[in-house]
Amino acid sequence: MAEDTGAGGGCKACDLMLGRAPLPGGSVLRTGSWVVEHCVGPLGLGTLVVKPARHVLHVAQLTAQESGELGPLLQRVSAAVTEVMAPEQVYVCLWSHAGGVPGHIHFVVQPVGARDMARFAAFGPALQVAMGEAGCILEAADVRRVCDRLREVLG
């Protein structure tokens, strides 16, 4: 379980894990050290977040157990996203800032296809920026459907 960041919370990642904020689709997978959830931001359907189950601000702060689980978990989650979403590529990147200061680290696992790149006339980090600026909101029912399928694939 995540370390609480105080009685009022204040960490969006912890708030989502602890049920203090709505999480469409719920938790997709939990391991001994990591939690996988659907992204609540505008990065598109099937985009997952892989984050430590405890409040961690820097990769350098990961324990040996957390580090040992990370690589295989990112590969496993990326394979599931590939199977369910059939993208041309799956981006995996670390995000860790909230309001310009270090926040709870999380790895974004994002399916990207030609339609995304054409719609936003961008790829890579520029695509993520464009999607963020567009602020597209996903339908909760679509997120739940994809999360159910991802849970099946991840076992």
C-alpha cells in the first residue's frame, strides 16, 4: 500500500491508489511493489501508468525489490497494451513532476498509432504535449472496457 502523504493527501498518484480520487477502470494489476492503472489524463485509451505502491519521488530511491520487478513488469505491461490496443508503437517513459516539482514517479505506457500521429501532427514527446494541450477526456465506459481486457491479458 502507498505511504500516505498526510491526512489530506496531496499526491494524485497516492489518492488514486487509496481510493481518495475516482479511478475509471480501477486497478489493472498489483504486484508486490507496483500498481498498474489506466492513465486519468489525456494520453488516449489504453494508456497505462505503472507506479510504485509506496510514495517515491526519484528512481534513485527505489528499493532493490522495486528495481528488480520494474523491467519485467514494464515489458509485461507493454506486451499487454500491444495485444489489446494493436498500436504501431508503445511509448514507455518516466513522468515525475507535479506543478514543476518532483512528484510520485510513474512510468507511462502509451499505445500510439498512425491516427494519433496524424490527428496531432506529432510523435514522441511532442505528441504527448499535443494530447495534453487538447485535453481529450475519455469515456469512463471505454476505459472500463479496455481495463477489463487488459486484466484478462495480464492474468
